[in-house]
Amino acid sequence: MKVLYENLPEVEIGGRRLVGRVLFGLLLLISVLVGATAGLLLVYTTDLPQVDALEAYRPSSITELYDDHNRVIGSFALQRRVVASYEDFPPVLRNALVSIEDKDFYKHSGINFWRIVGAAYRDIESAGKVQGASTLTMQLARNLFLSPDRRWQRKVQEAMLAIQIERRFTKPQIFTLYANQIFLGHGVYGFEAASEFYFSKPAKQLTLEEAALLAGLPKGPTLYSPVNHLDRAQKRRNLVINAMLEDGKITAAQAADARQAPVVLRLAHDSNSLAPYFVEEIRRYLEAKYGTDQVHEGGLKVYTSLDVDMQKAAYQAVTDGLAAYERRHGWKGHLENVLEEGATIDKYYHPDWDDESEVGGYIHALVTSAGPGIATLKFGRYTAAMTQADVAWTKKKIPDLLKTGDLCYVKIATLSQNGAAHVSLEQDSGGQGALLAIDNTTGAIKALVGGRDFNVSKFDRATQALRQVGSSFKPYVYTTVIDGGATPDDTILDEPVSFETPSGPYTPHNYDEKFEGIITLRRALAQSRNIPALKLASKVGIKNVIDYAERFGITSKLPPYLPVALGSAEITLLEQTAAYSVFPNDGVRVTPRYITRVTDYEGRVMEEDFPEVKDVVSERTARIMTSMLREVVLHGTGVAASKLPFPVAGKTGTTNDFTDAWFVGFSPTMTCGVWVGFDEKRSLGAKETGAHAALPIWMNFMTVAMSGKDPGEFKPAPPMPHAIAQKLDTSDAAPAAEESH
């Protein structure tokens, strides 16, 4: 016992020394760790962006185009986003998002330490990379400032930025930034844009199950897309609903009802598909004036002249008119077969299917099977069964028309919610059509169709195609004569004639190969007689006629050759239609316009367009020409339009070999032009005149466009002063033409 007590002080001293050394070692280790951590934090945070910039931050947003009633007709964007405020996101959406993504969002200061530790433990255990620990604030920091990689360095930077963001901004501000920034699939950014895309309504109107579906998307917008992976999306939605129930955000009854509800999507119709050629014209103009970045990221508001209802009527009229033309000329076949090109039925996708299908529309459909009496087809999310009655016009049996893998053109008769459809077989052999309608008073372009299918061909036949206008050029000849003092009742001799030109004799003929003898100018124009038009042009001089055409706004090059009087020159539909509006405008030309106003993101006006007017001919001349063009409809080549319940006037146009068919006409308030032809300038077929191919399209459009509106009346021409009345001397042979053929 004595020995033990004697050794006790030495043991205590040794123990204290050991404890001291251990403590010193621990302190040294902690110092090293703290120093290393501080050094690492210094390294990782040296180049961190300043969150102060968020105070003035505005995410890139959509430039939207509106029609004349402020309805959206198109948009431009790199990221399809609609910037919304905190109040625009309903509580049900905020609760759903917080429950599934960050339960302690309203409590933490940017990072959730225990969540990070738990996630790190699981990742170490599974030998994976860190994941699943980000708060909404950290996600916001990553989306705004950092790359999406999963390295520890980025995680540290993410956490440091999140802390800075939390110190500078309130929770509602942070939530709003996040909800506007997050990617939610299919090119959509932010919950407001997502609500409009998936459900065609603003976020404020979301139901519980809809909000839960959207809240489940940030984890994997592609993986959980309800468009492409409905089952996964529904499971993810139910997981969000369960999380909300656990957090006490909803009742058990509400959760049960929401879980049992089917996923019902109402995908927004692509607004750009309504008037794609018109929207493309706007895009080119805006980019040239303001630059690509401003147009696609600046959130401009572009107010245009277009009328949605008229545009729909225009597209329907053109496509129906082309379908009627195709049927008149019989089935030609030669369908593309995707199987022969190496594609598969299951994986094939046509660009037409990007747009939401509509009853009455035309679309390319894929034949999935074909047999006696029936063929099955698919287009987009729809399937259709086509019977023999749906192909009767071809006078062929289904097995002789279609085989599996064929890509055919159909018209949609019905569409059902369950994906079933009824279609009829149509044909697209390459025939094209274009239509352009202008408000007479303002020059506003109300409808523009540049072709059958923008997805197939983006070439705008209304504004870019130069085509021979045929007899629709003749009004410029008669305007020149009338403006020179002639009257519609003056007479001219319709007889065989030859014109001497530097290249030799030019002997024209009338369409019907007949001659009517002495006729009035009114009848000559109404019946579209070629010989009188050439005689008149020769008498006043073709250069004088061309001068008048240019005064009307024709800018295309018009060579000074006599056949130009019959429409051999090439002019765009836009030029020709705008020029005709001079007649109902009492001789005043209003420059066509697409845009009325452009504002920036803050609502400041960047440009405002007002009608630009110019006197072209006298009121007397314009009214006389209107009455003569009215005669074309009442008793001439455009007589089919006489049955319309409102006053109209206009002129048909047909070129040699029926290559181009035109009708350009007007009511007292609107002017519309229609062209039909092939891009490669080949014949439409025998008897495919302007009256046969183009006029029905014009009539169908004008019937809808004028419905419910006051059509107005054409004003009578003032009496011609007796002192300047004159008769044209056309009894002698026409003088030699100075122009070459």
C-alpha cells in the first residue's frame, strides 16, 4: 500500500501530460481543419457572383404578338417563360412545391445542415455523388449562377450563395425568383408558363392535382413529363400529394380524391401555328430593327393588325379550296412510305404533329394498317379508322390506295377525348395557294396565308412569290384610259389584230378564240377580252400604263412590253391586293402594315405605326373603275360572287396554260387577293381559271370575314362633265407597238 501511494503523483502527472498532448493534438487538428476549410471556402467563394445583381434581375421572357383584339397570335423566346408575381402562384402550388422539394423552406437560412449530412451519408454508403440535399434557395443559386454539375466544389459554392441570397431577400421574393426560373420541360420555364402550357390556364386556377403534377416536375422535367411519360408523372404527382398530407397541408379526403383523379392535360395550342407566315414576317422585321437578343429575350409586346377570326377563315378557305382542286383532278398516289425509308411505325413523328389537331384541319397521318374496307392511321396522339366511304372520291379501293407505312394527307372530321378520330382521305400533289386580306381604310393586314403548310415549306407565297398576274393586271390599263377622260360606255372593236414589234408581228387572241365586234369598255373588262385591253394599252402607251401601276404601289419590275397589259409581268400577291384597295378608297392608297405598336418589357412604346396614305387617282376615276369591276362580278368572269349578300367587285386572272389562277376583289371595307398554282410554275390543268380555282376560295373567306359586319355600299361615280367627254377612236387598226414582245 505504501508503494502505491508513493507512485500516485507520478501517475497523475503522466496522465495530465497525456491528456494535454491529446488536447493539444485535437486543437491542432481542429485548427488545421478550420484553416483548411477556411482556405477552401476562400478558394471556392473568391469568384462567386454578387447576389446584389438579383435586385435588378429580370429573367429572359417571351416576346408576345397580339392581334387587333389583344389575342395572342405568336411568340418568340429562347426560354418560354411568363414572369409572374408571388401572388400569382396560389397557396396550393406553393404548398405542393415546398412539401416535395424543401419542407423547411420557410424556416432555414438557405441550407439545411441535417439534410446535407443525411444525403452525404447515403452517397458515401452508395459510393455515389452528393445529391438530394439542395434547398429551394440552393437550387435557385445553381440555376442562376452555377453549372449543373454535382461536384463538392459546386455544392459549397451553392451553399454560400444560398446564405447570401437568404440574407438579402425575403422568402416570398426567393420563392418568386425560383418559381419563375425553374425548367419544367418542353421548353417551358417557370410555373406560370407551365400552367398555361400543360393546362391552358393561369397558375391561379390550378386544382390540387394539377398543382401537385407541376410541383413534381423540377426533380426531372423529362423523366416525369406528363406528355411523354404519363404513368411516371402520375406516380410522381401522387408522391407530392402524400407529402402534402404528411405536412398537414391537405386533408386525407382531399388527398384521396386527388390521387384518384386522372391526369387531364389541355395542352396549349401553339399560337405560332395560327398565322405562321404572318408571324415569320413580323420576326424578320423585328430582328432587323431591334436585334435577335431583344426580340427573343426582351419580353416585347407586339400589337399587330391581324384578326384571329379572319385568319382562321382564310386558312380554312385556302385548304378547302386546294382540297377541292385536288379532288377535281383525281387520285395521283405516289405516297411516301416511312418503312421503305428505314423508319418504324412506333418511332415515326411528323412535324405536323407538333401543333394541336383541330376539327376541319388538314394533317399528314401515318397508315398503321390497311386492308379490305378499312385502314387505321395515327397522327400525334390520335388514331383513326378510315372506311371506304372516306376515300370514295378516288374511285379506288383502300388496298389499292394505301399500305402500312404510307404517309397520307387527311382532313379531320371529328376528335374525341379518348384519342379516337374520324378522317377522310385527301391529297397533296404540290398545289399551293395564298390569300391576303387588307382593311381598306387603315391598310391593316387582317389575314395572311402564305401556303398550304408552313411545316413543309416556309416560303411565303403571299409576300415573296413573284407570279404572272394574268388579266388581273387589266384594271391598270382601264384606269389609265378612264383617268384620261374616257367613259365606261365608250366603245372599242374586238376583232383580230396584229401588232408590229421589233421582234416581229404579235398576234394575240381572246380566251374563247372569238371576237365580239363593237363592245363597250365596261363589257370588255367584265368579259376580260384580251384584244380590247391590248388596243387600249397600245393607244395610251404601255409605259404610261406601267406608270399608273407603279402609282398604285406595284414595285416589282414591269418591262415595257405590250403583253404586260395581259399580265405577263410578275407581281406579288401583297402588291396586287394592296393596289386594288385604291379603288374602294376613292383613289387613295394606304400602305399595308403588319404592326400597330411595339412596347418594351416595362410597357414603354418603342414604335407606333399610323396609316400612311397617298393620292393615286381622282375620286371620279376610282369610282368609275369600281363600278366597272363591279360589273365583272355581276355579269362577267366573276359572276359566281354575285350571290354574296353584300356588294363586291374584283377581277379574275389566268395565265397561259393555266399556270396561275387569281382573283383580287373588294367590298367597300375590305380587299382580298387569292392566288393558286404550283411553285414550279406548271399547269394547274385544263379550265383551271381564276374563276374556277381562286374565286371560290375568295368567296368562302369573304363570307366569313364580312359576317355580322356592316358591309357598306359603293359610292356612285360623279357625272362626267360634258366638256371633257370623249370617245376613243378605235375603228382603225392599232398603231405599231414600240415595245418588243
